[in-house]
Amino acid sequence: MQIVFETNGTTLVAKLYGELDHHSASGIREKVDLKLTSGIYHCLIFDFENLTFMDSSGIGVIMGRVKNMAVVGGKVSVANPNPNVEKMLHMGGLDKYISILKKEDSFKGGMR
């Protein structure tokens, strides 16, 4: 699992490559939280364009960041999930707490 960060003002984009599962979840959680400790970000976007697999541990990573961002009045989105990952997001009920941005949506500037 690899993670690459990009920033655009107060938006932090975390691009994930590979599989987000119980083996990689804690490392991803730590890296994202370390970036968020600066306190300057109000929008966190997980870009899943290159994510090939996600299990329930990934849902936990996302929901934990939703709670952390809510403390500072921020929001979390997921961009470019493949159909299987998007199905998991809906089945896990995350679509009630996050925006799911498709490839055709412009997400560089934040939320829709």
C-alpha cells in the first residue's frame, strides 16, 4: 500500500495505491493523522482511483477521519472509487457521512 499526498489550500488529498485492508489500515491511519495535525485542512479527500481492494478496515479508517475532521468543522470525501469499493461504501453506510465523488466530478477544489 502506498499513499501520496497533495494539497490545495485547506484541502488535503490522500491518493491511495494498492489494497486498503487490515494489513495496511493502521499505517494509512497514522500517515493521514500526522498530516491532519497541522490543523490547516478543512477538507480531506481520499482518492481511490488506484485502490484495487478495500475491506471493512478501510471503512474504519474513513469513519475515524470523519470523526476527527468533524471536531474542526471539516469534511471527508472519497473520490474515484471502483464499483466494488463504492458498493462497500454504500453497504457500510458511509454515504450518509461523506461525499462520493466520481471521475467526472471536479474534486481538486474541495467538496461538491
